Amino acid sequence: MAETLTNQFQVLTTSEQVSEVAKLLSQQPRVAVDTESNSRHKYPESVCLVQVATKLGVYLIDALTVKDMMPIGEVLADASVVKVIQAASNDVLSFDRQWGFRVRNIFDTETAARFVGFKQTGLSALSESLLGVHMQKDSRIQRSDWTRRPLRQDALAYAAMDVWHLLDIQGELERRLQALRRLEWVSEECARIEEIRYQPKDPDSAFLSLKGSGMLNGQERAVLKRLFTVRESEARRRGIPPSYVLAHETLVTLASNPDSDLSKVPQMRDHVRSRFGNHLRDAIQRGLTDPQISLPTRATVIRDPLVYDENITILKNWRRSLARQLAIGEALVWPSRSLERLARAPKEFGDELKSVEVRKWQVVQFSASLRSLLPRMKQETSSVK
């Protein structure tokens, strides 16, 4: 594959080159897009390479050397050009975080494959299933540091391969979606992906995302918040991902055992006498004197569990049956959270159809069938306290 691609991709390292290629891209009906970032090796992460493909060839844009990426941003925002992207959410997020670019008119091949009925929706699997092309992907290159320059030829070929077949994959998926009359379904899903935006971590609550934080008491959560902040500062100072500085599990362990001997805590032995270790000890002591931190509270509704169980069983059986008929995943038929709300309050059916989680295409396709279940469902008596 590398030999096949060698004469088919061009590496762009200057703003002038990018500007010229952007003019060409803006005249194409479809372009394939991908990115390579350094999230495994640097913190905060950044986009290192942007890959773009047309029927004419592949362009690899070195985002670390090109000073002006705006021409590419204009192509991405051009709704007249279809952007074919595999698993687009992360790329959309990266473009927004790095440059504030918006991506319009997306065709996400991973999403489309799920609506066609594929269970394996990775790029290599789709290339094999749809095109009969075997993609030999080197995991070592995938995990490599894309910040390093110069980029090796095999790394460049690897990056080019990620967009080389995307346009053909998209064409085949679109043909199948049209035959199944599901192209509008995918279009709505892709329109939702376009609205993804980068949201910086809230320093006051980011620590609560760590697995196990919910099991801590109020004082231990205060300690965890202090430890989390110290680790974040150390990660930025060293320029590496926070989990490489200290594992999430270790932070929770230290928070739940603030009196423990650091030298006996896994991952801490190398930090006991270090500057970082001193900061961690100070964070623990400060956390022990900070106000306790309670978890966000929600209104609690007293419900009859038997009624809920009967209703949710009816709804899930309905969704499972439709998913089998359509040969797609159950989650694509109707959102789980919506079914859970309906199980608790069937009389709110009309409002549920307007929920932001429920897609318009789902309402059109399935609301009448879902409505027919309502007479079989029981109403709960509930009170809020």
C-alpha cells in the first residue's frame, strides 16, 4: 500500500501551498478529511497533520509548519463541498479547538455504516467489506508521536491511507442508503455532528469525571479536587497527558486514603522526594481542611418500580423488534433516555417527541408505532421531594 501511495500524496509545508490546494479543493464536489494529533504524547494536545483527498490525489498538510490554515478552514465551512470523514466527531472537535474552524456538509462514513447495518464500522473493516481492499495498518505508527519531524515515509503513507479510500467508501455507502431509503436519517445525524464544539474543562467540576469519585465522601472529594489541580499543573509543565503523570486510579486512592504512606502507594515511589510529591502532600493537607464537596443533587421522584419495569420492558421489546427488522443497532431506533422517561410518564408522550435527544427522522418513522404502545402502558403516580 505504501508503494501505491508514494506518488499519490503531496506534503504541504507552507501557507502558499495550502492556499493553492484550497482553491482546488473548493472546486471539488467531495473531499475526504482526517487529522492526526499528538494526544498520546503531548498536553494540551494539538493537530499535527491534516489529510485531505480528492479523486486527484492526497494532500498532507503539516499543521506544525504551516502558519496560515485559514484557507482550509474556508473549505471545511463551505457547505457546497461534501466533507467525507470517518468517525467525524473527534475531527470536528479538533478543528474547533485548534483553529475555531466549523465543518459543514459532513458525511460520516462510520455513522452511515451503522445505518446500513454493519457491525464492524472501523475504516479497515469498511474498506474490506465495501471495496474488497485490505488495509494493512501499523499500530506502532498509530501510537507514534506525530509532533516529531521530519515525518518518516511510512508514517506519511499511513496518514494518506486514512483518506485514500474514503471517497469510494462513501459512494458505496450512499448507494446502499438510498436503496434502503435511509439517506435522510444519516444526514440528520451528520448535521448533529457538525454542531459539536470544544468545551474546556470546568476546573471546579472536572475532577468529578474520574471513575470512583462518586464513591468518595465530601472531604475526600475536596482532597481529590486539590490533587487533580496539582496533577493538571504538572501535566502542563511537563507537556504530557495527565494520566501519564499519575493514573486516575492513583488520584482516587490518595484521596480516599489521605493518611497513607506515599512510598507504599503504587506509582508514587518515584515521586516521594520530588517537587511533584511535595505538591501532592501539600494538596492532601489543604484538601483535608477545605469545605466538603457534595455531589450535584437532582429532584427525586418516588415511583412504583413495578409499573416502571413493566413499561420499560414493553418499550425495549418494541425497540428490539424494530432494530431486528431494520438490521440496525437498537440505539439507532430510539434513545434509551427517552424510553426511560416514557416508562415513567407515558402521558408525556407529546412532549417527548420534542426532546432534543429524539431525532426528526425517528419521529417520522417510528412515532406512530410507539404511540400504539401507550394503551398497554400503566400510568405511575409520582411525587417530587
